[in-house]
Amino acid sequence: MSFIDNIKSKYITGTIIEKFIYINIGVFALTIFIKVLGGLYNGEQNFLMEWFSLDDNLHELLTKPWSIISYGFLHAGFVHLIFNMMALYFIGNLFIQYFTQKQALNFYILGTLFGGVFYLLSQNYFPLFDGMNTTLVGASAGISAIIMGITTYMPNYQIKIPLLGFVKLWHITAVWLAFDFIGLIGPNAGGSFSHLGGSLFGFLYVNQASNKKINFLDLFSSFFKRKEKPLKTVHKSAKRKQNTVKNTAPNQEQIDAILDKISKSGYDTLTKSEKEFLFKQGKR
């Protein structure tokens, strides 16, 4: 099997997240090829970037309406591409464990759309951007929608990060949003607005679809809440030689609690005693 055939096979059999990654990498490679070819002929404009990036001028949107979606598959450079694809791979694969691949497609596309709308509104409303002419590219708005969607659905899910250990998903998302908020007056302000637009879509979609209200005060209080050790109760028998019958019936409430913990935070977050208990119950 040739290299091209191998790529085609992986694309066909891959998940929607893997397909998005292949498409973004393919489009970026095509962009580089056109840029190099155009440079050989002294061309300054890359028609792919020119026709498919999102311009801040509303009149330009009328001539290329597809650009409000197509910009989400273009990237300004290699580092920009790699960072976005890494984020999409890790958070996207977590997303499709709890949502369908069709929903992942919707989040990426509609998140990109919301991000584009936020970008256009910001560039044409705030005085800070008067006299500027910018264009928007990047998959970050669609990725932001996916991140915020899965965070809204299970904010306390824990991810193991090297050197940091287990970190709750909403903590990671809070840092992501903080950088976007700070960037609203930075050199990539338009990109930050688009990220926030995608994030807003992800939050509203999951919150509305699941009728799940997020209590942010509870989230922040859990961050500072001190974990208390359970109290041990010691029972002394009046008759030391009295025979006792061991209760072999499984504690269903404890089993349910452990399974719920696995679904929210993963198997690795179980304590040693919980793993042993679950193992023993599985052998019954």
C-alpha cells in the first residue's frame, strides 16, 4: 500500500475529529504549495488565503459568504496549526466519548460560525479597531466550542497532566478563557473575540440541550474546599468469643458511587481500596 493509499484509508476509517485534523493539515500543505509557487512567479497574493479567509469588511462577506466557515480550516503558520491540532485531538477525542460524531461536526462548524460573527461584530463596533484591516483564519473558534461544550457537560472531569497531576476540566477551560479575555486588546484581538464566540455557542448548546444549569459559585468553592477524611467508627463487642456472620452481599450504593466516579473522572482517579473493592465484586 502506497503512502497516499494509507492516508486515504486512515481518513476513511478515522473519526470525525481525525478527519478534521487531516483536512486542516491538507489545506495547510496546499496553502504552502500555492505560496511557494506564487513566489516563484513574483506573486504576492495567495489566492487560497485571499478567497477563503474571513475579512473584517462586511461588504467583502457579501462577495464570499462561504468565508465565515472556510476560515476555520486555514492557518497562518506551522506553529498555529500544530497548537490547534493538538488541542483538537485531545479534547475532541474526549468529546466523542460522551457525544456523537455528528454533534462534534455541529460543534466545530457552528462554533466556527459563531466565532466569525463575533469577530465581525467586534471589528466593526469597537473604536479600538477603527482604521484597521484584518483577516481571520484558524480552527480555534470551532475547538473552543468543543472545549466549552464538554466542560459544561462534565466540569469536574479530571485530566492527568504531566508535572501537575490531575486537573479538573473546568480549571483548564478557565485558563483558556482567561487568555482569550486578556487578548481582547492584544495584537490578535479578532482571534480572541472569535474564540469567545465559539465558547459561547458550546456553553449555550449544552446548557440548553441538557437543561443543565451550571452553578459557578459551587465550582469555585470546590477549588478551595478542603478535603476531609471520612471518620472511622470502631464497634466493640461485649462478647469477644461471639461468632459473627460476614455479610457477603455487595454494597450496591458503594458500587454505584465508584462507577459514577469512573464515568466522571476516569478509572485512574480511584483509590487503591476502591479498585480492590471493585475487583472483588467483579469476581462474585
